[in-house]
Amino acid sequence: MRKREVGTCNRESNSLEHGLAYIEKNRAIDDVILSGGDPLLLDTESIDRILSKLKSFDHVEVIRIHTRVLCTLPSRITDNLVSVLKKYHPLYINTHFNHPLEITDMAASACAMLADAGIPLGCQTVLLKGINDTPEVMTELMKGLIRMRVRPYYLHHPDPVAGTAHLRPSLETGLNIIKSMRGHISGIAIPHYVIDLPGGYGKVPVTPEYIKSLDGNKAVVENYQGHRCQYLF
């Protein structure tokens, strides 16, 4: 999906300045995501400049950085970079791990540096057919993330991008994975399974149906083991 970003260009471009000007002008914007490409591949001085500018807008309450360098280039997380990032709390970092084999000692060390600096870490994983589309692999990945102090956030169903059909599992596969984790691992290790609707309509959670019926103030609820009970509310 990001192949259009390949090549050399100056990220300190007019488009960036226009984006910052737009955020400054539109005071309804209180949450800003720096994505890409990968914003942490910028030099540290540029990152500092961008964050400083965003922080100067009093209506911007939260800054989020989406990056994969914790997995693909953990050496990018240096003392100098961390010292810059921690100046701009509340700052959140969402990263992308898709398989337990990506959880290396270097990745764990990079995550620890950020977590020790008080930066909350989350992970957005993509469900990939033949790679992580089993309960066993996904559970191992989520437990590994928690050990690194990375909170599983989203499990994305792959977008229908041309040439990637071989990587797209069924929605039923994803639902079964989520159901398999419920009741067997910590709730903080279970991500939100989502699809990104075409046409810019946003992300929608896809959840197993635990409420089997509603009647007045009574509900029939099924737990992770398949047992049903009546709940009064």
C-alpha cells in the first residue's frame, strides 16, 4: 500500500508545512497522528522540530507516532531520540509486529527505552494468511508484546489491495482467533479486531457475538467456553 512512498524526497517539504498550518488553523483537531512512510526515519532534529511545532498549538492535546522501526530498525531508538520524544508528553507510539519471530532482543531493548521514558506503546498487527492466522501464533505474539510493555491495540483485517489476495484470510478466521484468546490470556493482551471500510468510512470493530438474545431486562449471554446463562439488568 505504501509503494507510492518509495524514493528520495525531502520530508521537510511544503506539504508538511501546509499540514502544520492546517492543524494550527483548525482548533477542533486535538489528536494528531504522525504516520507515513515512517516518521522515525526522519533525522532526530527534524522530529524535534515537528513535535515542537505541534506542541505549540494549545488545542493539540495528544500526539501519536505510528512507526515500525521498533521491529525493523530497533537501533534507531537511541538515547538522543528518546530524550527528544519524552519532552512532548502526552506522546503515544503505535508500532507494528506481525509475528513472534519479530520479537527480538534488540526490539525488546528499544521498547524498554521508550517505556522507561514514560511513553505508552501500542501495537497494530495485520492478520496475514499463512503467517499469523492461527490462534497459537497470534496468542504467542500478543503475550510477547505484553512482556515488552507493548499493549496490543488493533488486529487489522487486510485491506483488499490488488495483488495481496493470497494474504487475506476470512473474517471467520479472525473471529475464531479472538474467541480462542478470550478467557485464556489476559484481557489486556487481546486486540480489537477491525476492518477498515472502503471509501474513507473508517475502522469498524468485528466482534464475536456473546449476547444471544435480549428480552426486556433479561439477556442470554454466552461465555468463552460456550456456556449460556441469563443476565438481569
